[in-house]
Amino acid sequence: MTTADDLIARVRAYNPRTDAALIERAFAYGARMHEGQTRRSGEPYFTHPAEVASLLTEQRLDDATIVTALLHDVIEDTRASFFELERLFGREVAELVDGVTKLTKIQLASSETKQAENFRKLFMAMSKDLRVILVKLTDRLHNMRTIRHMTPDKQIQKSRETMDIYAPLAGRMGMQWMREELEDLSFAVLNPEARNSILKRYAVLRRESGDVIERITADIEAELARVGLDAAVFGRAKRPFSIWRKMEEKKVGFSRLSDIYGFRILTDTEGDCYAALGAVHQRWRLVPGRFKDYVSQPKSNGYRSIHTTVSGRDGKRVEVQIRTREMHEVAEGGVAAHWSYRDGVRSGNRFAVDPAEWLRQMTERFEEASDHAEFLEAVKLEMYSDQVFCFTPKGDVVKLPKGATPIDFAYAIHTRLGHRTVAAKVDGMRVPLWTRLKNGQSVEVVTAEAQTPQATWIDIATTGRAKSAIRRAMKAERRTGHVRLGRELARTAFTHLGKRATDKALTTAARMMGYDDGDDLLAAIGASEVTARSVTQILWPELVRDRPVADVDPAAAIVGLDPRARYDRAPCCQPVPGERIVGITHAGHGVSVHAIDCPRMVEFEDQPSRWVDLQWSPGRHAAASAVTVEMTISNDAGVLGRICTLIGEQNANISDLRFVDRKPDFFRLLMDIEVRDREHLRAVLIAVETDSDVAEVERHRVAATPVPVPA
């Protein structure tokens, strides 16, 4: 077990000015508080906090963080309190220990809704002081190193949680060494057979090829010496989980993997980095598409390095990372490098990222998320992302995750710019908004004042920030429309009883029905969550009960119409059972039934007296409803026949088909399909969309036959 003297000696090695008395007092206090407690291994419990503190000295962290590690479990597991820690060790330490305690109570491996809620708590706790998560990550690392003493079920739970959350978080913070070790420790629990097979392959490879790492290291050193560069070279075999992930991604066996060795060159200056790169490329052939320059375009967590893969000795591919020693300190410590000490003072590494700025970037896009699921999606997108670097027309750099589109680019600059995007130019050429951006491209966003976010953008966007902003804008727009529609439906229902839909009446009904205010109630009416009639029934039950209401004929498909009324499905939107619908009255022509999102509804906004609140009668739908679908398919033999078969397999009938555009490489066509309801239509569209020869499929909603409007 690490002793107090051992720990103080390790801290003194990088911080001669350490407060040894503070660390000694914290060590003694922690040992006393945990006295009598044991770990599952049978060791005294305090061996764990002592080892966590020892691990943190490897990152050369400040006294407050080391003391926090020693005390990180005392509030949760002993009689110690926040106020006692504040009195004995100061407010800074007390708040850090309290932060770690709160993180420990967050159960991240749970249902998705709960996980999202707790993930939000984790990020909010991190935002107060990043050292809290540094202690928590190191705590998890030591627990994973000693996980064999836990029960099998607990091992699997902790390993999944580590693989899904803590390892990616360590990587996002720039602590790649910790990410790799956490992943590999989890891999050993979750898939021990696969890990052991890779270790056996390594052993066979060493027997057959000898010490390849030593030979390639010597080759690189000789090449650098030839050009007069003073640099250190290190080599290693990649961890089993890293190899396994490559095998899974590339769908190849171990024998077909080439870059299973990694080498690192450490130089004194940035100029030497590029000189070393030149020497490596001059001696060995570059593998196309495997070069990244994070020196000129660093990652947001401060990481800087040049990555290249070359065909080395005996044709073996090797990955080479080239960086300065200062860059290496940040690459090893990530965001933690901000607190690193050397000779008693902060190291002052010019590449270290300000934790406050890093946290601001990480949290600003999450804190406005309107629901937990959206927050979870945004966090995971950010944590698992690699990066590309694009330029604005003025030459400013915009960092984006791999696979980002011009939509993401626009929202990364400003939310307002994203909302108004209508087109984009990449390197001066007009491109579709779904184009995947590449490193070094120049992107120009074309905007229009009247533009608003489109529903399809959610599928186009890849960043959490863009998706959240689009959803918020669309939700606000939908709510405005629902409130407007709900007000008209409520007015009509109130008028039928001789009442007025005043703000007071709506507020009273909202309170009685559990809504915050009248607008929330109107939005619910407009969204078909409640009916306007149910509101009048709450306010004046005797009037609604005594007023004769026409019963719906059991055979009728729609509720809300007089049984004698004539109605038809509007051809402009072709509503189907399961969709929110509304009726528009036409003198002498009955009622036309529209989907609530029908583009033609705007024509009747100034004629609220013609609106009728309708809904589909459960279980009384017509046998089939025709819906027109527009699709673009490859112009290849057998494609159309296969699409028709897919639709038939979904028990849907094709009643008509017409081509609207024929090109050498594709067809665009309209197809009338008979479906039972909205879910049936959705199943048909999904089945068609999954075919690789279908470029696009969507519902066709352009009026072919005008809806009759009285003179």
C-alpha cells in the first residue's frame, strides 16, 4: 500500500513547494475515517483512495486534487461531513470532495431516459470544477484494475459503463492513454475470449518475426540521425481492444491487419516535427488517406500531433506520431495538463487548454436541450466524434466532427446563421446541404431572411449543437401553429354553447386540467392531445350533458361530423387514419378532411368559422386509403420489380404508377399505394427506403385536384 511518505515524495518530485503537512493530515484523516472498512479483496479500504492519489501524481496535479483523492469517499462512506472537511482542509477541498461524491451517486448505466438525466447531472457537476472528473476517472481506473474481486454481474455492469461513458469521456478530455487502458480493461471482462485470441496472435507474431518494434525503432532513429535531427523514438504494439475494433470495423482477420504497431517521435521544436515528417516520408512510402496534421489544426482539447502511416520494414504498415515534448505533455494529460506542476510552479505549457473554455464549449450546446433524450444524443455525438477542419470565406477555422455537413458548419458559427441557411458552396462550388465536409475545405453558407429550419435537416446534421437548435426551432414553430389552431377550435366549441373563449375561461380550464396556462392548453388542443369539447365539458358539464350531440354512426370513419354530412379526403394531402385531421366546410360540397400539416391550410387561416375539429374513429377505418408516394430509383434492370415486391410484402396494394422524370441513371416516379393507416404507410416507406437502389422516397403532397371553394 502507498504510504503518506511515498505519496509526499512523489508530489515533491514535481512540486518541491507542496504542502506536505496538508497531504499528511488528509492521509491520516482518511485512514482513520475508513478504519475497519475493507475492499472485496480483503485489503483495508483506504488502500483504494491512497492508490487513486498515487495515480494522480503521475499527472503532476496540485495539492488540492491529491488531497481530494485521499478523501473522495469519506462523505459517502463514513461519518465525515462537508462542514468538517471545510474546517479541516479548506473550502476548495471540501467542494471538490462533495463534487466527487455527487458524481459517485449518479448511476449512468440505467434506462436510456434515466441515463440521459444522469448524464446531464454529470456534465453540470463537471462544469463547476474539472478536477472533480479527473479524480472520478482515476477512481474508475483503479477500480477497473482491481475489478476481478467483484461479482461477475457487477464486473459486467461496471465494464459496460466504463466502455460506454468513462473511456470516451477520458478520450474527449485528451487523456488517450487512460481511454485505451479503460477500454482494454473493460474488453477483458466483456469479451475475454476475443482479447485472449489477440494476445495469442501477438505471441505467435513475436516468435515468427522477432522484436519488430525494436528493429523499426532503430530504423527510424537511423533515418533521423542521417538528417541531423535530435529526437526520441518510442514504439509499441497497439492494445488488444484497439486491434479488435479495427478488425470489426474493417471486417478483416488479424493476419490482414497491417498497422498494429505505433511509433512516436518527440522533438524539441515544431520545425523539427515537419523535418522528421519529411525524413520519414523520404525513407518510407506514405499510405494514402492516412495523414493528419493536428499541429497546424489542433483538436479542441489541446491535442497536437502529426499522424502518418507508412509502409515500413518488410512492407508492414506502421503508424507514426510526431510531436514536440511540450505537445506530448498535453497529449498525455489532455485537459489535466492545465494543472500540471514542474519545479513547484504550474508548468505553463502553452498548448494546455483552459478548462473553463473547454467546459464552456462542451456544455453550452447541451444545457439548452429541451429533453433528456436529446441531451443524451448530443453528448454521445460530441464524445465519440473525430474532427475535420474547414474554413470560412474569411479564413477562420471551424472545427467539426467527422461526417459533418454544411448545416453543421452554419450552426457551429451561429444559430441564427443555421436557421437561415438555404444553400452552401464548398471550395466555390454549389453543393447539396447533405454533403460530407472534408479537411481543409472552404465553406460559404448562402442564407435567406425568410428561411426556417426544415424537418429533413435533423437527419442531415451530425452535431449535437445543430440537431438541438433545429429541434428547438421546429418545436417553437409547431407550438405557435398548435396554439393558433387550438384557439380557433376552442372558439368554435365555446360558441356552440353560447360562450366566449376568454383568457380567463381558458386559464381556469388549464388549471383544472393540469396545464400551466391557457396557451399550453390551446397547444394541446391544436396538437390533438385533448379535444375542445372536453374543455367545455370541464367548464360547463351540465350544458354539454344536456345539449343534444349527434352520435357517430358506428360505420363512420371520422368523429366530429353530423352523420348526415358528406365528406371526402382532400387530394392535396391524402390524410390517413392515425394522422391529426381537421375539416374545412364547403357550401354545397360538404366537408373536406385535411391532415393538420397540409400546405393548403394556410389558405383558410382567415376563415376560422369553416374549421371543424375532427378525429379518426378508433377501429372504424376504411379498408384502405390511397396515398401517393414519390420516389427516385436507379435506372437498372429489376429495380422497379423489386420495389413492387417490397411493397407487396408489407400487404399494401399499388393502384397506379406514373413516371415524372426519366434519366440515363435514375427514374423519378409517383406511385399510388393503398394503406390502412399512418403506421402501415410508415412501414411501407421504411421497407422501400432500405433498398440500396432507392435514392429517395417521400410522401407526395401536391394538390392534383383543386379543393372546391365556394364563390
